Amino acid sequence: MIDNIKKRIDELIKILKKANEEYYLDDNPSLSDQEYDRYMQELISLEDRYPNLQREDSPTINVGTKVQNKFNKVTHKIPMLSLGNVFNEDEIRLFDERIRKEVNPEYVCELKIDGLAISLTYEKGVLVRGATRGDGTTGEDITKNIQTIKSIPLVLNKEIDIEVRGEVYLSKASLEKINAEREQNGEPLFQNCRNAAAGSVRNLDPNITKKRDLDCLIYHLPNPLDYGIKTHKEALDFMKELGFTTNYQVNKLVKNVDEVMEYINEWTVKRPTLPYDIDGIVIKVNDINMQNTLGYTAKVPKWATAYKFPAEEVVTRLIDIIFTVGRTGKITPNAILEPVRVAGSTIKKATLHNEDNVVFKDIRIGDYVVIRKAGDVIPEVVRSLPERRDGTEKPFVMIANCPICHERIVRKEIEADYYCPNDLCPARKIENIIHYSSRDAMNIDGMGESVVEDLYNEGFVTKITDIYNINNYQDELINLEGYGQKKIENLKKAIENSKQNSLEKLLFGLGIRNVGAKTAKILAQQYKNIDNLMKATLEDLTSIRDIGEIIAKSIKDYFANEDNLNTINKLKELGINMEYIGTTTEEREEFIGKTFVLTGTLVNITRDEASQIIESLGGKVSSSVSSKTSCVIVGDNPGSKYDKAIELNIPIWQEEEFMDKIK
């Protein structure tokens, strides 16, 4: 056990050291920021649990990396430390709780510019040295290059000895201009603004640095008390008075963690509109004496942290490919991944959709892959990274038999998916019950995946009609591990409540092929009860808006099946509502025939509720932004859909505007 832990620690240190060299020295990282953070967090966790295994050269202790010999070395009188990271609201609040155990602070929130950290030293108001962070103690002397940056003053407004710290960065517009020139000259393009800025600052030819049109923002005074300054906000104002460029327009003094979250949410939305790249928000205790009380670790100040924006696309390793059986019998290959954060949540598994998708993308076991959340919800593998293969990867092979019942699987000519043809396959039955009980269907709270598996394996619930006979197993349930009286009573109550659902919930829960929640609602509104729907002809169905031939045929096939009719009749006997009891809302001109896309977290309403309201008012809801999109509705922390809407000049409604319109 300990040997394996030590081996993993050694592996992580090797990975992170190499990444530091690529980032700080070569300005050409092969690891994404997300990968680096993930490996660093794993190393921190292991060292916390096994402190005797912590190495003196661990990247958790040391900042950056050793400087190159091409520049003269500079020793920082006060170490240039990095910042610790937080990745979600819970971690931000934990940071605040830890701070408040010792002091009662205000915070200064700042945008975290994605550039190169520098130190500037002035004597009697004249710039005498510019240096990189280096390893935190020793940096590189880049004074000649720094002198070419227009936003760095060569002479201050006061004859003062001072050191300040900030970030050299390249604007998005400058990067486009540089890359256009490099493309014309046949030179490799810069990957991003940060790499371009770092490479420019650390170039041996100051003339090249001058041509790159770099900028600089100053954000830190290492020794404010020496100047009689008592708060970080005063330090920022003081440095601005001296002639430095600070981000005073957007920096904000806030009173508590709730206002920190408001600032983060505001700039998450505004982030695409900035002329430069930011990768997060920096949160600092304002009072300098409080900062000193809180102190430092070997690597980071305890009084500050950096919130990192959730990555929309992240890189991780694909450990294995497994196959699952859905409620229709569809066989889906799924990637088992090294755990990774995507859009704020930890992902261990992602869909690969079908065989054609895996083969086309050439995804192999052992590959490094890029993943994202499709529609901000379902994790999927976007592509593999073949350039990072080492020869140990295994090509994908589609299975020939159902992984559960071992029946030979089949593929229909017009479809990309394989299916288990066995109607009695246990996996299909379990998935049917899970789907029927799910929130968008019959919404039986407590009938999640693990509970359904328990009830199925015990023989209590083997089909959806069995759910309503759960009272017959009261004594058996109480003897199951984890099933207390309260849990059982809550489950029985949820089952009984589900009998009163409107027809659309039942139609979706029945699992009719190609009938999703939206289509189920349309059918329920049109036919009012299930008997009317069962009598509908193909012509009747295809005459309805959004019901095509494929959906219509699926509906007719479902009701032509004797087993399905028996199920419906049994549900009727059990007292399940078969009528549409939803409300019909008058359509509105702002919504009729228009297509809406939702992105980000809505505060006052759920996405499902918003979608239902849009549809009831005559609109449609899509999962992706295109030229056909009429409007994008934006909540907190919007993703790439927001960027796409701006790019395509599509109207954008903030949540407040949407709420006003639906009122």
C-alpha cells in the first residue's frame, strides 16, 4: 500500500515538474491548466494523508521552476508566492469559514489576468529592474524587455524606492494580429494569449518584445506597511497614484462571501466581453494586519485564493470502455475516466454514443481525451489526443453479445446503434423502471438507480406496475440494509402521489421510443386522455406540429403491442391518472415559432420549468446555438453558448428579462 502511494507521489512530482518547465521556461505547456490543477490537487491530498512521504523538491512546496541561464538571475527580497486555488462555491465558502475563524475580514475581488507574473523595482522613482517569478526566490532579469512595454512607467510620479508586482499580458486583438503575421510567414501560431505574452517577455531580442504590443497591470505591493498603507485597497490606489496601470475600474471591495459570489457571477457573464483573457477571480483579505495574522504556507498566502473558472472542455485519461444496456435495449459504449472536473462537477464516466462515433474519432483505451458536458448536462468524449500516445493504447472493439443477458446484439440498417433484442433482458427491465420513476417522468422521489436495483434483485419490482404493490413487502423492506421506516414511508408516499400526475408524465414514463418529454407534452395537450391517443391514426399524428413519421410510427407500434396494452390496463386498475390535467397557456408573439437556447444556472426557475413555459407560450427549446436560434437566455456561469450567441449577434436575455417577459 505505502509503496504504491510513494510510487504515485513520485509520478505526480515528475509530471508536475515537467509541466512547470514547459510553462515557466519553454512557454509551451503540453498540459492544460485543468490537468495541472488536477494533478496538483491529487498530490496535495496524498501529502496531507502521508506527510512522511512528502519530498523536499515537491511542487506543493516550491513555486515555479529554476531559471534558465540565458538571463541573469535576480533574488527576490520578498518571495513571489503563487496562489491556492478553489473551484466552486462550496470551496469559496470553506475558504471564507477558515479565514473567519481568526479574523473578520472584508475582501478585494480582482480579475485573474492570464499572463506572466513580474516584479518591478524602482529606485528614486526610476525603473532599475524587471524580473520574472522564477522559482519564487530567484527570477530572471528581463529589464530590457520590460522597458519596451508602454504601460510600464520608466519614471514614477514620485522619487520613491519601491517594488511592485503585476501581470504582463497580451490582448486578444494583439494575438490575432501576431498570429496573422506568423501564418503569413509560415511560422507556428501561438496557442493563446498567455503563451504569446510569456514568450515575448522572455525573448532575448527586446525589439521583438517591443513589436508584440504587450500590456501590464499591477496588482500587488509586497511591503505596504513600510509606506504607512493599512489595506490592500489603499495599496492599489497608492500604486495608481504613482503612475502604474491597475485594474481599478473592475476591482471591488466587498463585505462578505455572498458579495464575493455576486462579483464572480457578474464577471463570469462579462468574461467574453473583456479585451484580454482571464482564467479566474482573485479573492484577497483587504486588511494588511489581518493578512499578517493569517500568514503563509511555504508556497501560498493563507489570506488569498484564486477561484478558477470551470473548464468547458477538459483533458483526462480514458481508462476503460464498458457497455451499458438502455431501456429500449440500446447498447452504449461508455468511457471510464480518471476523475476530472467539468463545468463545476467531477466526472468519472462519459458517453461514447455508438460504435461509429468511437471508430470515426479513433478513441482507444489508454488515450488522453477531451471531454465536455453536452447540453451542459451529459458528459461526452469530444476527441482523442493521438499525439500523446505512447504505444500502450488498445484499439476499440465492439462487443457481439449483450453484456447482461449475453443475447447476440443486432444493428438495424438505418441506425448507428446496436440493440439487445431480448425483451426479458434484466438490464432493460431495470432501466425501464428507473426511467418510469425519474423526475421528468412519474417523479417518484426515492426510486433512484440503487433503490430500483435493490427492489428488482429482491423480486419486489420487476416491472413498472409492481411499483404500486410495494405495500405488499413492508416486512421484507424493513429488513433490507439501509431501509429504515422513514425511508420506506417516504417512498410509499411518493409512489402514491405519482398516481395523480398529468398524462404527459405517464406518456414519457412509458418509454415509447422516440417520444421525449417535450413530445409527450404535445401529445397530452392534443389528445387529452390516453384512450384518444391510442385511437389516433398515423395521419392524425403526423398532422401535429413537431410530430414526424418516425415518431408517429413509434407511437402506433407501441400501442399495437399486446404487452404494452396490458400494462396500460393494469395501470388504470391501479388508479393511475390517464388524463391531461396541465394548464394551457395563451401563446405570445414574443415566443410563437421562435427557438430559444438556455445556458448557465437559472436562479429563480429551473431549466425544465423555463423550457415548459417557453413551449407553452408557443416557442421551442434547443440545446445548441446556431444561426436559426432566435434568442439565448443566460443564467449564472454561462458556457460557450453565450460566446456563440455574441459571435452570431443573436439576441440575449438575462434571466431577469426572461422572468419579466413570462410574467
